[in-house]
Amino acid sequence: MKAQPEFLNSYQAATLMVVGIVPTAILTVPTSVIRYAGHSAWISMLLSTLLTVLVALLVSGLIRFYNGKSLFELLRQQVGAWAAAAAGLLLALYYWISMIDILHQFTDFVREKLLSRTPNMIICMVILAVAIYAVDQGLTVLANTSSVLIVGSGVTMCLSTVLFFNLMQPGWVLPLTGVPAIRIIQGSFGPISWLSEISFLLLIAHRLKPPVKTLGLTVGVSLITGFTLLWVILGTIMILGPDIPKLLNYASFSVFGVVEIGEFVQRIDIIFVAIWMSTMFMKLAVYVYGCIYCLRETLKLTRQRAIYFPLSVLTCEHSTQTWIMGASFRHFTTYNLYSYVGNILIPALLVLVLWLTRHRKADSAL
């Protein structure tokens, strides 16, 4: 990871947050939400999007304490080195677990759909090597690459919407009152864990070009990603119905598979999978960056490339050996409880600690 003196603009920061959420969310959220809420899954997704705005307010509120400093500089100055070390280790652990989760999902998809005879370890090593190489080029390069891929993803989704518009059955998302409210609420828990990953902004906020409008940035990304997933869920239900997606591991990909463009390009899912795999590399790179950055700040490393190899070995080992039972892994990814800790609980605790520290110092000065 090269030292980059350049600042990021708001658009680049937004693309990093979007690419850190959408790729895996598209893979798992539609099926998991539909299993709970059935044809009312879109209501669960809408509820999740609105609740995530509260997370955006939390992240923005924490960044207001920065005053041009990084998160770890702020904690060292306001609370103490112990607080910065504790937060750094917890966040590094969160990003490392996320790396394992993302890598496992990516490997599982590639093995099931493309390389069924290739050992998981080989697939993991190749994927992680590409992600680490991307991180080593610097955050600015990562943001610019993500921007291009997001534009390509947007074009693909718009094209897909036009192509399968005639296949949609709006009646399959009705009636509005057909599912118990408790099931709708339960279905909203999973997407919040994905959408709350906007907290990645906490690690890069000090590199944003002034003036920094973090509230608009976090709320905007929350709404963009939330409504993107909402549209994917609506499309999945209106094309496949409310029952078939419950039986599929990758319901959203099955939707793209039913659209035929013509004789030359038989199905649009080929295009979609190619772009999606590229965004998955970027998503993994975002979390590799987060883990390495937290370890670097916590351990005060001067040569962060020294941890590339041991981190890769540990990540690949856990990714290939964890969740041998597919059902257990799907249950784990449905709830993502560790995301609630890393994206909501830790930032909330940091806001509380910083607020109490500031008021204690103000009272001491009187």
C-alpha cells in the first residue's frame, strides 16, 4: 500500500463505500429477505434503508470530532494510546472477519459456477493476491477503479431492467398486508448489517477534500445502496415469484439468467457476472485496506508490506476451512452479527467515550 498524499473527493469516497456494500449484498440479501418476508420482502428492504439512515447519522457524528485528524490520532490525543490500540485491534478483527466472509462467498460462487474442479485454496490465493495488489497501488487508484466498475454496473442494471420489463408480474408483490409485521421486521435485520458498512468512511474521512459534508455523503450512500437492493428484490419477486427465490442460493443471478439478448450474446448473465466479479475484487480490496490500515496504526508499522504474506496465509486458511457445512455458512451470512459490532456498536461506543471525555475536560477547565 503506497503512501498517498492526495486527498479523495466525495465521489471517490462514495464509490469506495458503495463497492464495499453492493457486490455481496446483491448475492445474499434478496434470498435471505424473501425467505423471511415472502412477497413483502421489498417492505423489509425499505425499512432497512430507512433505519440505516440512523447509522449514517452516527458515522457522521463521530467524524465531526476529527477536526482534520484521523480516527486513531483523535483517540490518542483525546482519550489515550490505550483507547486507540483497543479500537484499532477491534476494527482490525472486524475487517479481517469480513475478509474471510467475503473471500469464502467469492470462492464458493466461483467454484460452483465456473471452476468446479479447482481446489478452494488455489482460488482463494489467486483472488486474495489480486485484492492485495489493488490495495498496494493506493487508495486513490482503488477509488478510481471502483468508479469505473460502478458505472458499468449501473449501465448493466438499466439494460437488464429494460430487457426483463415485460417479464415482470407486479401482482406478485401484492397484497401489502399478506405477511405478518413481525416477519417483515425480522427480514429487515439482515440488510442493515450490509448497509451499515458505510462506517468504512471512519477510516478515510481525514483524507477527504474540504469542505467535508459527511452527513450528506453517508445518507446519500445509504439511500443509493438501499434502493439498489430494493429494486433487485422487487425484480426478483416480480420475475421469479415469491416462492422460487427461497429455494435458490443466488436468486438475483437466476433473474439475469432468464433474459436472452439474441443469438450473438445468448444471455445477459454473462455480462453481469463479469462486472460483478470485478466489483467483488474491489470489495475485498476495500476490506483488506481496512484491516491493514488498522493494524498499521495500532502496531505503528513502518513497513506494512511485511504483513501481506502472513495476513494472506491466515485469511486463506480460515476462509477454506471455515463453514464446511453450507447451511451453517448461509445462516451466518444472513445475520452478520459481527457487522453490527464493527459498524454500529464500536462507533457508538467511540462517540460516547469522546463525548464524555470532551465534557470532562470542559468541566476541569472551569
